[in-house]
Amino acid sequence: MFKEKLHQSCLRIILLFCTIIFPVVCFAYQSNSNENFLDKKIRLIMLKHNIPAASIAVINRNHLAFVRTYKNPNYPKLKIKSNAMFQAASASKVVTALASLRLVSEGKLNLDEDINNKLRSWKIPVNHFARNKKVTVHNILNMTSGLSAHRFVGYPTNTKLPSLQQILEGQPPANSEPVLVRFIPGTKYFYSSGGFLVLQQLIQDVMHTKFSIAMEELIFRPLDMQHSLYAAKVHKLFTGNIVPGFVNGAKVSGGWYNYPELASNGLWATSKDLAKVVINIMQSYQGKSSGLLSQNIAKQMLTKQKNTPYGLGFIVEGQGKNLSFTKSGQNFGYVSMIAGLPNTGKGAVVMINSNNNLAGVRAIMRAIEKKYQWPQVKPSTEKEPQDKETKFVLSVLGKVGLNNQQLTPEQKKFIKKIQKAAKKNPYSERTKQEAKVEQNPFANVFFHPNYILPFYYTQSPADNIYGNTIPEQQTLRNLEFKAQFSFKVPLWRKILQSKISLYAAYTQLIYWQLYASSAYFRESDYQPELFVDYPLFNWNTWRLGAVHQSNGRGGNMERTWNRIYIESIFSFNNWMMLIKS
């Protein structure tokens, strides 16, 4: 009997081990194996892609599964703490989006209300684009607001920073264009960092406090984000935790660039803190009470919107277990990427201090995806648009960072010139308006100046030249009528998807002896032409054309010319210059 009971007890112990203890041990071993493999993979990627430092957080089943801060051994002088803070770049927009939608969930903001109704300190200038369709929180978050200022380039640490209002209005010392409505809100996708500055002003006006303080109350404290801050200039108390930016393997002069465009680019954070944001958004989506958003708002946030790849703050792709939301960002010397899968509770945040190194970030994301067995998800391929002026500025500043030297007066002058050129100018505005007019088949676009001068004084109308054609007993009068009519039509816009466009134009110039008794036409010049336009920069367009000019007379009076010409049109702020050969 005793032996039988002992035997039963042993069987129970073995059964307990097999059903509970053994799986736990196996799971722990597997988890540890995952971490060790991923750890080695990340270190190899950092060496391959020359990434000086990285902060990485992985989410599994709505919990932090893996958090690491890395340093590349090829940078022995670089000091990194476990709670090291990186610039989040455009991932700053994610936290701003969450704060905006929390205010919507609490009834303090309306997702689809005209945003000017709530703005107090500054309002979006109303133009013909926004007369019937209004800018809203909704279309700012899904990148269809029509607002300008798609990217901000930052400011060296030793330069004066503009206020929020100066940035919104494009006033010095701001180095970006003013935030204006450039097309009808809601009609098409355009990546607008400027729209998030409008949200920054909106949050300040609604919360009646500074943006950084409002974000502390709305997001950082509720989510226990102890190592995150929105700051135009980092206080010396935090500089020990700051990871400097690098360009082509050399530290940025001054350590980093400042971004007073807080809501768009100005967040300093750890990957762990940003992962808490991702987890909370997924919890809201899943209807859990810990989420800061209502489930309805969270589902709108992670639903792809009309005319855009965005939901509300993220690029959204896939369905069911493959539903994913992603956001990438690049500041000068930093790259970041956020990804989440709300139906599986998986996600990741990758932050590095290597300029324009999206390839390295994507390689790390792919390693995480593979090791944690994500569904088929494409890491964000989103690229923030860079116009040629921005590329010029970044190129010059990159060279400065590469040489680790201060800006020379010549470099400052060059950068200032390029930045000023990137702002609104009359010629680029005219070409945008012309493109809209050309869509109407019954409208004409003026080319050369069009005018009617009922009284035009000619000092010497040259009787001897026109003598054979003047009616009998008449003389040319000094006072006459003059008019010019000129228009152009596009024959082929953006030839073969390039920026080159082909046009035809016609100009008619009339001199009319209206005040002579015979009221005869002294001369009627006509000028057909063909030309191509190539906008090299926002502020500089090149034109190559062929023109036939004739005074419309015959015999000895005939004057005809055939010419090929080249023009370069420069347009800065409120003036234009044309060089023609």
C-alpha cells in the first residue's frame, strides 16, 4: 500500500514538472535565446552601417520585452548612459498626435471643427483655398490639411532661435517658409510639418500653458515617461543624458541642432519612453481602460484615411493581424522609427544618432520582426520630402559637422541666402496659380505684360520710314494708341515625369494712329514662340525658347527675326530678376 502511494506521488510530481515547470524553464530559455541572438544581430548591424549609438525597445503582448542602449566600439570617446536621450525627430509628431486626440476624447477639441475657432494667439490666414473647406485637427493629423512647411532643418546650437509665432509667419530668424494653406484641405496628401506647429499653438491655447508643460500633463506623467522632454534648448541638467548627433562618422558641431518646432521635431526621449506611447495606443485600440484614448478615437487613429497613406499621426497598412502603424523621422544627426501591430500587441522603437541612416534603422527593424515573429509588415518607407534648397542647406551643414568646425561668415551668408530663397516668392506663386488656371479650357494665362494705353506719346514716330504707307495728306502724330496682348498654353506638362514643361505662346503689339483723321494702324507686330521651362530651384527657373518676330508689313517695310534665347529667372521674397541671352 505504501509503495503504491509513493508511486502515485512520484507520478504527480513528474506530471507537475511536465505541465508547469518545464514549459516555464523552456520559455525562459527561449526568451533569453531571443535576446542574445537579437543583441548580437544589432551590434553587427551597427558596425556594418556605422551607427555610433542606438536605443532600442521591443514590445511583445503589450509589454516591454527588450530594452537596450548600444554603443559602437569604434567610437571609444562616446559616453552613453542606460537612459540616454536621442532626438525623436518626426516621431515627435506621434506624441503630439496622441495629446491632440486625448483632448478630443475629453471633449476639449473637436476633430472636424475649423481649427481657427479654437486658436487664440495666432490664426491660419484664410485664403481662397480655405474659404469653403477648413483646416481641422483631423486633416492635419492625416496630412491632407493643405498647409505648407513640409520639413524643418534645425538651428546650430550657437544661433538665435525664433519664437513659435515667428516660425508660423516665416519671420526672421526663422529659416522656414510661413505656414499657409497651399491647396484645398482634405483633397490630397502632402507631408506638412508646419501643420503640427498649428497643433502646438492649439494645445497651448486650449491648455492655457506652454506646450512643454501641457505635454508633461497630458502624456509624460500619465505614461511615466521619466526621460522625455520637449525643448528648443536643452537645459544643462539634462545634457549629461543627451547623445550627440553624428554626420558621416563625425560629431555634429555643438553636439546637435536645436528644433524650436517642438510639436513636429523637438522631442528628446528614450526608446523605452516612446514604446510606452506605442503600448498605450494599442491598449486604447483594444478597448482597455489603461488607454488614454477612447476606443472609438483610437480606431480612427489606426484607420487609413481618404486621399492619404496616413491614419491620424501614423502611416497605416494591412488588416487583421497584419494591421500596422509606423512613423519614421530624421533630424540633423538622428534617425528614429516607430512600429506597432495593435491586433497582436507587438511593436518596436529604434533611435540612432547617425544622420540620414534609414537603411541602418530598417535593418534593425527587420531583425526584430524576424526574431519576434511579426506578421508580414513592411517597416515604414516614408520619406520626408526634401526640396533642393533644403538639400543644399543640409549639404553645407553636413560638411560643417564633418569637419567639426564653427560656421564661417561665408557659410552663414550662403546658408542664409538659400534659406531665404526657399520661402514664398512671387514667381513660384504665379506658376502654382497658372497651373490651376490652365485646368480651365476657357481661361487664358498671360505671358508677357498685357496692357492697353489709350494715350501713348511717341517722341519721333518716324514719318520718313512709314511715308509710303501713310494716307495722302496725313502725317504721323506723336500721340497714339498702344496695346499688347500676350498669352501662353501648356503643350506638355512635366515631360516624361520630369520637371520640364513645354509651352506655346503668342504676343501681339499694336501701334494705332487713333488721333489722326484716318485713324490707321501704324504697326501691328506679332510674335509666336515655343519654349520649355525647367524649375531648377523654388527660386530659380531656366527657360529655353525659339521665337519668330515680325512687324506684319511687306516689301521694304518688312522686318522679321528668328531667334533662340535662354533665360534664367530669379525670384526672392518680393522681387524678381531675369537674365536673358
